Amino acid sequence: MPELPEVESLRRQLSEVIVNEKIIDMKILDRRLGVINGVIGRRVEAVNREGKALTILFDNGRSLLLHLRMTGRMLWQSCSPALLPHTRFVIRFSSGHLLLIDPRRFATLAMTEGERPLAFVRDPLRALRVKELVEIAKRRMLPVKSFLMDQRLIAGIGNIYACEILHAVSIKPSRPSREVAFSEWRRIEKAAKKILERAIACRGTTVSDWRDLFGEKGSYQDELRVYGREGLQCLRCRGTIARIAIGGRGTFFCPSCQQR
């Protein structure tokens, strides 16, 4: 699933391509997406991100909300579009075409009235509001990795980056979130911002089918320190990276330097 860095990379690329452009046509090719009316002739004023979702704001105050889910990705084609397998919609602008490619068909699309408020989202690129998180965590036995991935609490962090963040601060992923001290949450906040910003600069992590707006792979997979490295040497302490399951997800960590 595209996580915050992948979606933010898309947002920045889309902002360069479609802001101030008018929609000439839109074709929904998969009925599962539903019916979207009122976009033809509208000018794009902004492209925003809400956690792992994108919002395209139009000049009439309405917004198109897109969540890529498991396998969705956007593709920009400046010439006549070649409809690739699993194309679910095409939006035509004067300068090119925007396609949604989604093999598993889990992506969702909806029209909303006005720009959705972002205040309720704890976005790790902005601030995690650590004091609030600590109060919530005190009442949870949830493993800290699962806590980081709970989109109701923190928007945008998924499996890959949760593993990387916890390794950066030497915290065991299975540790109960209520046992994480305030000072450790501060360290998590700083590490999250640093890792996510670096991943955005790399246009995300391609470990399977992720591609950016122009069909290019991300490169942050070359900088991963624990995710996907089971049995390999820890780059920090030379211990051996292990893999366990937390919340049904493969979780990578170093038992030597993430002992507590």
C-alpha cells in the first residue's frame, strides 16, 4: 500500500502538472468507483494530501477525494493515453491524461463538498502532538508498532516506515505503547519526520509495484535499514535482523539494538 511518502510524492508531482488546468473529460472505466459528476470544465486549484489520501480541489469549492488503498497508482501521459491493464479512470486535460492504475480494484473515489478539514489528522510531517499521544497511549496495551500504524491516531505511517522509525529510535516494535515514555515519543516524532522527508526526496519506496506519477520507481528501498532485511546484518550494531508478526503484518527489527 502506498504510504505517506509515496502519496506526498504524488501530490507534489500532480501539483506541478494539473494545478490551474481545466478538466476536459473524465471517463470512469470501472463501475465499482461509482458515478462522479460535475468535474468537466472545472479548474484544479490545489492538490492536497490527507494521510494516505489525495484531494483535488476545484474552482467551485468541491473536492475529489482519492484513496489508492493497496495497489492503486497514478500515471501521467502527455500524449494520447495508452490504456494499460487495470486502468480504472482517465481524466483528460489539455496538457495530458491522468490515469488510475489499480490491479486489485480497492482504490476509492468520491466527490466532497468543499476542502476537507485537516485539523483532526496527526500528520508526522507536521506534528504528532506528542502530549496527546502519550495520554492516549497510557490507556493502550497495543504494540507501539500497531499504534504508529493506527490511521485514527497518526495518518500516513504504514508497515515499512513504522519498522524503520522504531529501529531508528531503538524501540522494540512489540513493546506495549503505554510503556513508551514521553521522551521516547519525542524521539519517535523527530525520527518519523526525518525518515519520511528522506523517503519523499527519494519518491518513495519500491519493493513491489509502486511507481510515481511518471512511471518511475522510488529509490528509498536502497536506504532501508531493517524492512525486508531478515537474516542480514544490522547496519548499526551488526546484530541479525529478525522478522516477527505483529497485527498480522511482517515486522522487521534488530533484537540486539531494539531490546526494549
